Amino acid sequence: MRTKQPIICFNSSLLYNFSSSPLTYYSYRKPLLFSSCNTINPPKTSKSYTLKKCIALLLTCASSNFKLKQIHGFSIRNGVPLTDPDLGKHLIFTLVSLSSPMSYAHHIFSQIQNPNIFTWNTMIRGYAESENPAPAIQLYRQMHISSIEPDTHTYPFLLKACAKLMTVREGEKIHSIAIRNGFESLVYVQNTLVHLYAACGFAESAHKLFELMPERNLVAWNSVINGFALNGRPNETLTLFSDMSLEGVEPDGFTMVSLLTACAELGALALGRRAHVYMLKIGLNSNLHAGNALIDFYAKCGSIKDAHKVFDEMERRSVVSWTSLIVGLAVNGFGKEALELFEQLEREGLVPSEITFVGVLYACSHCGMVNQGFEYFKRMREVYGILPKIEHYGCIVDLLGRAGLVQEAHTFIQNMPLKPNAVVWRTLLGACTIHGHLALGEVARAHLVPLEPNHCGDYVLLSNLYASEGRWSDVQRVRRKMLREGVRKAPGHSLVELGNCVHEFVMGDRSHPQSKEIYEKLEEITRLLKVEGYVPHTTNVLADIEEEEKENALCYHSEKIALAFALINTAPRTPITVVKNLRVCADCHLAIKLISKIFNREIVVRDRSRFHHFRDGSCSCGDYW
């Protein structure tokens, strides 16, 4: 039997526009849906019938904010009060489902007499999923004052709001209340608790809760894996992913994003490639977030051609996709290509984000394009109306500092409308260390002390600055202070991926099973380098020791040990990638350029701030880094 089709009736009247103000009116002439109507004006009916009709209509407008406003206006015109809890409940639920402005929903909520727990939960959910989740916590407190008992749905929404706000202390209070009320064992509550602690940087707490869960679904696995990935714990991320596979849990797009983040952190290119193949196999290659993560992964592993290929093959691209490749090109030393891609983004009619401009300014900084950098900084404000943030000002300080314009960088900091943070002053201190500006370096350090008094990097930069000037008594003074304050320097290390395993080396490392072969290879490398005319860059050894000792020290830098290991264990002409946690020194940079020529290898070195692509005795950075 054919179902009765709704008849469209036109009605011209005045409606409240609650999206702006409850006292603002506007007239319209649009269709309103009724299931039975054959006149221009709707039939006069009882309020109870009108109420039922409005509720039935609300269930049909799952994708239209305008229809919802029509139904709301119709209910007002026919005398159904906003205080009616049934109408209010459905209106609020529909508004939240349509992601309408929460001010509209809150206006309705404030007029409902005795809203039930469903309505309270819907409001909390709406705020938790909005850009401003803070009112969700306020509503919960108001709920408590009104003696409304929370139910199984209240806590997941509340904890989601806490996670977005990064308020772990508030989340801990709600956690304890959930335990007291007997809701902690519910899987949805457990999942959001794991997500809360992971999102707030407490990966260990998230993992502890995860381990205690009797039932773990994909959401729980994703939360704990992502927690470790976002908090710089790539090894734990990969271990958990392996455990997840052993338990037969199928990953989704969110899982793969976390896995690729971990691979990017470690520089585990081979493992990430296998993840990419798996994504193609299960059909996740069309997932936008996973595609963006792939671009970021390949770029951070120095495989910029693969990053570009993923970008070119994407069915649809967001501004994040463009930004990921722009930043990837910039950090890999292809600044001009990054700026060309930015111009292409503009031609496509897309609006760049503030992060896009960080990538553009980064490209200018690492390629020495000072004038272009200032032009883009100006365009960001004047063309796109993006107010520069501290990150953009930091990029300009870096741009000037790398170019040796240290005094200009200091002047720029003094004239900034924002208060410079520790990163900005540390950038200036780093530039002073590289270009030998002792007095200004001490000024930068003086500003860093009250901001981050025990940052090991600041002590090291200042110590190196004194050492470069031969002021060894000041070097000793700085190092003694480090000891007194309990500040430890992060040891330099280099990573190489081989055979599904990441090998780590530190300076002078002899703990590796292949140590004997590695040091024999180092001796061969040193001999061949001297044939090519290599002279050790001993000014990099900032220690008061003899010249011969300095030369020996340079031989055993972690990246050279890692490179010797890779040369032993990979086939001729195979590309080599080394990941280093510190800035590559001038001596290693010079040596690796020659090694790429001697052994006919493409060598990619990722240091703490950028990539160096060595080939045929030259580097992509043009010796500017």
C-alpha cells in the first residue's frame, strides 16, 4: 500500500530567529511540511495535537536547520509554550544533532520547566562537541544543585568535555564520582577515561586504566595508542599496535594515523611503508585524515617524493593536506618548491590557515629568503586577516637569526606586540651561538632564566657560546651550575632503521653486537675522507683539549657511527636515512657530503629542525642550516 506523501503548505508569518537573539524577527515565505493539509493555512487544532505534530515533524528534519526554525515558529504561533518539556527535549536534541549554535539550544533549555536527565545530557553533549566545551562542566554542577542524578550517558559526555579542555584535575574529580556511583565499569565510561588521560598527556595513567579493562574495543585501543603517539612515546605505540594485531582487533583510520605518527617520530620508513600497503589493502587510502598522516609521515622520514605522490593521488584534499606538504617541503630543504605549492593553493581558491603560514615562513627561514619572509608575514595580516601568533613572530626571529642578522632579530623581539616566550628568546640565543654574538647571547639567556630556569638546552647553548670564545672558566661555571641545579644535558643519539628494527647509537658507542665491524668501517671512512681532502672541522669540539683529541672525538659522533653501521648492512647504492636528535655539526655535515660521493649513496639526515639530503658531494640545504 502506498504511504501518504506529505503535502507542502506555504505559510507567511513571523518567526523568532534564536540563532542571533530571541527578540529578533524576520519574515519568510518557505514551505512547511504537514502530513495532512489541503489549505493554505494549517488547520486550527488543539495544543496537544499541535505538540504531537511538531514533535513528529522534528523527527523528519534531521538535516535542515531552517526546517527546525519553521517548526519552532509554528509551535509558538499555535500556542505551544517553550516551557513544555516534551517539545523542548526534542528541539534541543535536534539542534544538537544538527550542530546548531548552542546559544539557541541554551535559550530553549533555560525556559523548560523541570527538564529530565535526557535533556540535561543532550545539553552537556552539545557543549562537549562544540568549540567551547566549558559550559558542559557548569551544567553538570547546576545539575548537582538541582538534585538531578547523572546516569550512564552523563559521564562519557562530561569526560569528553574535560579532554577537550585539557582539565585533567576536573576529569579526576568526575572519575572519582563515577566510581562512587558505580558507573566506572561501563565500557563507554572506561573508554572516555582512557581518552581523557591520554589527551591530557598522562599516557601511563591511560595505559594503566586500559590494562584493567575487562573488555577492550577498538575505541579503547585507539585512545591508548594515540595517547602514547601524541606524547612522544613511539616505541610504546608500536608495541601496542602489535599487541592489538595479536588480539585480532582490526585497525581503522584513527589507528593508522597514530601508527604513522609513531613511525614519523622514529623515522621508521620501512614500517610506515608497510602500514601504507595495509591501508591500501583494507581501503583506508581514501580516508582524508589517514592520507594527511601519510603525507606528514613520508615528509618526516625524508621521503618527500612519496609525500608528494600521496598528495597527488588524493581524491580530495583539505587545507591540512596542502599545509602538510608545504611544511614537508620546507623542512626537507625545498623552500622554493614549498612557496610554489603555496601559490598553487591560492590559485585553487583555498584559504590558507595560520599553520600554513608557519610552513611558508619556515621555508623562507631555512632557505635564507629574508625579504620574501617579511612579504609573506605582511600578506598574512593584510590579505587573509590572520593575526600573527607567537609562532609566526618566532619564525621571523629565526629567519633573521639564521641569516646572521642577530641585532635586527633582537630589535624585532623588542618591538613585538606579543610578550616573547622562552622559544623566541632561545631562538635568539641559538643564533648568537652560531654567529658568535656573546653579549647579546647573555641578554637572551637573562630573559630565559625567569621563563624556563632549568632548560638544559639553554645551559648548553650558553656553554657552547663561551667555549667558542675560549672562555673556559665561564664554561666551567655554567657546567657547575647545571650540576647544582640537577640539570642534565640530553645525550646526542642517532637512529637507523634496518630489518623492522630501529638501531640507536650514541657518541663513542661500543655496545652494539656489530661494534667491531662498525669501528673498522669508521677507520676506512676516515682514510677515504682524507684522500678526498677532508680536514676535520675541530672548531665544533667545544672542549679545552688538544687538537688531536678533538679530531678523534669528531670521528665518533653518533651520526658517523650510525652511517658506518648502515654502510655495512645495506646493499650498494641503497639510500640511507639517519635520524638525529640534535643539530648536525659542521664537521659531520662536511664529512657526510664527501661520504655520499665516495660511496655513491643518497644519504638523508634528519636533525632536530630539518632534513639534509646528501648526494654526489652536495647537500640540499646549500650549506645553509
